[in-house]
Amino acid sequence: MVTALAYDEKNRLWAGTCLGLLCIDEDSQQVYTKENSGLLSNKITDLLVYGPDIWIATDAGIAKRKFKNQE
């Protein structure tokens, strides 16, 4: 289930779900989870893109991240 959506300044779609965070661009998609990216939880509740940063709200707290594929 999708719980949050946001576009970044590079026009990529970020989708928060109950199973992690998905980044979709023209050529690829990447899934970020607690296990492979250090998210606080896989249950994403909200997203905010502010400049190069993504603020990720989860059921375990809020984190600010810069993902490698975002640079």
C-alpha cells in the first residue's frame, strides 16, 4: 500500500509504502528498506523533498537522507 508520494528536483517519484521507500525515474527503480539503507523502519508514513534532502517519516521516527542515486 502506498502511504506517501513526492517528486524531487530531478523529477523522480518517491513512494513511501508499508514495505519501504521506492524511487522511480525514467530508466530505473530502486527500493530502499531498513535492511539495505538504514531507514528507521520500513513503514513510511510521510515524505517531504526539500532541496537535495528527503525527509522520511516512519512509524519509528523521522530521518533526513541524501540517497546516492540522488546526487
